[in-house]
Amino acid sequence: MLAEHSNGIVPPKGALTNLRRLCLWVLLLALLSAPLAHADSQGSLAVDGRTRTYQLHVPASYTASEPMPLVLVLHGRLGTGRSTIELTHFDKTSDRHSFVAVFPDGLHRSWADGRGATDSDKDGVNDVHFLSELIHKLLSDYRIDASRVYVTGISNGGFMSQRVACELADQVAAVGIVAATMGEPTADACRPSKPISVMLLQGSKDPLVPIQGGPMGRNGSRGTIVSLAATAQKWVSLDACNSTPESSALPDNAGDRTIVRKQAYSGCKGGSAVISYVIEGGGHTWPGGKQYLPEMFIGKTTRNLDASEALWDFFSHHAR
């Protein structure tokens, strides 16, 4: 199996032929050295004795007189906040719908998502504390509606978003998880302080994060995860939702051989909701985003759904 990375992948030994491995490294190096989208500004703050950084996008419609929602967008392993702007186009979504978007940087280009698999996890980084302090800082620096703070992320950033949902429900109203499920340690320890809305999006042919769950990486080197279905049921149980979802599907209008299937759970505590999207034929990608590496390495990016628009639509219906 290929190792996870939201903007590229690192193949374990024996997973690819030498030629394919060389090609992949060349593509990854080219990707990481390519010009990236720029945020309006870069910021930093000190947390737990470490300097943490982030990219910030404030839409032109922002005024100090009217509070705006805030969305945190978390990169995957080996990614950065800046590269995630280009991957997700969440800056443009911010402009269309008038919310502040922030793209934090994980230390070691990773997040301590609880699986014990990343450099940040191994280094004892407290990313939950960092993200909590970042939210506090932005609430202080900008006119932000504290009841409308949201977090989303892809891959390692998606697993990190699950930790946020479990541990920061007093600060965050909803989360979105893309190309990730939930690590077993997070699932076992998850005790949110209040109901929180959750949206899940994953490709059925994700070669990096198996939709059926289980050990990740060689001999479970990247942790063990629960399936997408079990992750959805975990949140249905935690939010006390109706057990029977409303199911629907988006046809392949883009002609890219993907079909988006949706299950929406309602009747949850506190007006929360749980929605699960399975992109049949989709890979380890951001739906509607950049095809950051060829399909042979990461799978297909569906054009039948724009994840950034779908996430914002979901977020906009939920507040603490």
C-alpha cells in the first residue's frame, strides 16, 4: 500500500516497481517545489514552547462590524497550509460565501492525529492545543462568530479533524473529514463534550486509506483505523441520531466514471447531523479539487461533487 499524503505519496519498499517508484519521487519533488497559491497573510503564535504558523484568507466582504464564520482547513502528511489552498480552493469558497479561512501548518509537515504514526505524534506535539489556541487568537484578532467555527482536513488532516471533533466540541460546531476515517485510538477515547455535526467524504478506491478499515502501511506502521461505515455509526451513536439514514446519489454528470452516494442521518441531539459520502470510483483526493498526482498513484478525483462547496453548505446549517 502507498503511504498517505494529501499532496503526494511516499511508496514503501516493494509496493511499486523501481521505475514507478522513481517516477513517483520525481513527481513528488516537482509538486513540492512548484509555485503555490498565496494566502492574504501569514501568521504565527507560540504554543507549548513551539512557534506555530498558518496561512490566512480574509474575504473582501469582511468588516469589523459583522461577525463572520471561521473555517480551519488541515493539510495531509507532507503538505502545508499554503499547498492546501491550491488543493481545495477553499479561498475562493471563502470569497463566495463570506467566511474567514485559515490553513494551519503542522510541525514536521504532519499532525499528531492520535494514530502514533506521524512525526508529530512521535515527537509528542499537542496539535489539539495548537488548534484551540489558534481559534482563540483569531477570535481575538478578527470579528469571528464564536458559535460558527468549523474544521476540515484531508488524509492526516482528516484524522486530525476527528480528534478535534472528539476533544474541541466546546469550540467547534462541525467538522468535515476527507479521505480519512478514524484511528482506533481516537474512536476508543472519543467523548465529545456536546453533540457536534460531522461530514465524511471518502473514495471507494482510495489506495492509501482503506475504506474498509484495518491496519495501514506495512505491518500496521501507520496505525489501525476503523471503516468509513463504522466511523459514521460512531458519530450516529455519539450524536444520538436516527439509525436509518436518508440515502441518495449524484449521477455521473461529469462522465468521469464516479458516482457519489450520500447517507444523511437526522434527528440528532442539539440539531447536529451526520452525513457520509462515498465516491464510488474515487481515490485519495479532494472531490472537485486538484488532481495533484496521476490516477495510477492516488486514484481519481471526482468532478461530480465539489467538496469545498458541499462542506460549506453543511457547515452553514450548524452552529454551537
